[in-house]
Amino acid sequence: MKKLLPVAVLFAALSMPAGAQCVMCYRTAHAQNDARSKILNLGILVLGAPPFLILAGFIAFVFSRDKQFRGE
């Protein structure tokens, strides 16, 4: 499991510049100037971060509990 963590971190770091958007957000950002479209992209990423952090916390909790039960 510990071998997969660097791979996951690498994939996450490489995907950060992508900043995927839905079509409606893309068209809205495209209609604006560059500065406002970058702010819109940042806002989308900021709103997407809490669900991923909650999921990561839940997965860490499950793995820590699993390690406790396997140790008994």
C-alpha cells in the first residue's frame, strides 16, 4: 500500500494544471478576459477540494482502523 502512495501523489500533481470544467463553465470563462477566467478556474478547484479532502480523510480513517483490527 505504501508503494502506491507516491504514484497517487504523482498523478495528482500532474493533473493539477488540467483544471477540468463543465461546458457551461468553459463557455462562461471563454467569454471573459484571461484574468477572470483564471479566477473562475481557481474557484472551481477550490469548491472541488473539500469533497476530495473529506474522502481522503475517510479513507485514512478506514485504513487506520483496519490496521488496528489486524494487529489484534
